[in-house]
Amino acid sequence: MQDIKLKEDLKNHCTFQVGGEADFFYELSDLKDLPLLLKFAKMKKIPYFILGKGSNILFDDKGFRGLVIKNISENITIKTTTVEVDSGVSVSKLVMETVKKGLSPLEKWMGLPGTVGGAIYGNAGCNGLETKDILKSVTLLNPKTGKIKKVSAKYLALKYRSSKLKKSNEIVLKAVFQLKKSKLSSTEQKKIMAELSQNRLQKQPLGLSSGSFFKNPSLKNPAGMLIDKAGLKGKKVGKAQISEKHGNFLLNLGGATSTDILKLAKLAKQQVKAKFGLALISEVQILDPKGKRKLV
């Protein structure tokens, strides 16, 4: 096991590029080292946080008074239509590897950020395909007991942007996805992926963000539309801005603080509630310095 880093700047490890220093930081390439890291945190009596690509997290300006474990494990094993993958594998890599093997339907996830572990934790999805639709089983680590178990996808109770893991705090080590042989040629699949990428570029803003900040209250009332109708597109607080292109994207214009972003998010939440009577709930995880995960 490599050395644990001290005083690591967290803004370098998230797509918002916001956040202070973590007291301890470790890049985890071998999942077998995870129990030792959890023992280290327990011995030091400090909180820990497991980080993927940092695409769905807002770190605090004051940093994190504990151990951040960045999961960069990257093993993928494909057997016919079954794919076993480490939780640290990026979704983009998983998409490309399965398409190379002529498998479907992960081409629909082209452009989806984050890691496999994060996708399972929040039942991520796009273009009509959610994690629950293709997940077969997961291998979990119970941080309290140190026990490892393999369970079916049903155990996770996956719902819209939610899973049992948000309450149980069990850690995803590996996942097995059940895919199918694609009826499309590799060229046709790549054409679909190119179209999806182009569509994202047209609808979503460039810049420093976490992607969609709020969950959609319903299909008829997506968060971006509600924020737009509340007249908040382009609204700024400090160096943070609600995108003029898509209301559900909060942007770091350069030098934004977590306080700027949270004030902007709370403003959007208040205005939408006042005008439409609908509650916006953040999809992004907000981590305070003591390890508590909050929602706006």
C-alpha cells in the first residue's frame, strides 16, 4: 500500500473545482487495500469519504477533517454478455469497452460522468437507461463489520437517483451487469454515441459544474424548466452562476466558493417552492468538513 498524502487540495478532484484541503488523501487502485484504510480512519478517530470522479460532489471551502479515499480501481472482465467491473471504473471506459465487444445498451450512457460505484449509489442514468435496468449483482463491504458479501441488485432497492446505500453506508467494491448482444453494428452504435454527445453539447453548458444539481420533481416538471420559469437563468452569487443555457446547471465561473454555490442553490429552491409549490432536492452530495452528507 502506498503512502497516504497529507493536506490534499480537494478542488483538484471534483468537477466543480471547489473545496479546501483534506487532512488525509489516498488514491485506491487495489480494492484489497480498502479495509486497511478504514482501519486507519477508525484508529485516528476521523471520518472517511470514498470519492470517484468527483462529478456529483460539492466539497466545503474548509476542506475535510478526515480521510478521502479516491477510488481509481479499474478492472473489467467481460464474459459473453456478463460484465464484472470494479467500482472505480469510469462510466465512459465501461461504455467504450462494452461497445468494442458488440454489447448493448450502454451506448445510451455516452457522456454520463462518474464511476460505476457512483452510478450504483445514486442509480444514475440517462436516455431512458438507469443503472437498475442492467445491474445484476454487487459485492459490498460493510465498513462497521469488515464483512464482504455479494448480493443481487434487488437488495439495493434502486429508485430514481436513490439506493439503499445512502442509508446503509455499505461500500460497493464490484458490480456485475447483464447486457445483451447488440443488433447494431459497431459503426451504428458509434453513430448513436456521436449523436448523444452532440445532443449533450447543444443542451448542456460547458464549464465547471456537477452536471444536474437538482433531481427532477417529475417528468412533467423537470428542475431546469422550473428554475428557468422562476426567472433565475443567468443569476449570479459571487463567482457562481445558474447557467443561461440550462437552469439545472450551477457553474463555477472561476474562483467560486462552496458558499457561493450553496447560496445560489438555496435561492433556486426557495423561488421554485414559492412560485410552483414544488420542492427541489439536490442530486449533488454536499460534504461538510466533519463528514456529514447534506442536501439543499
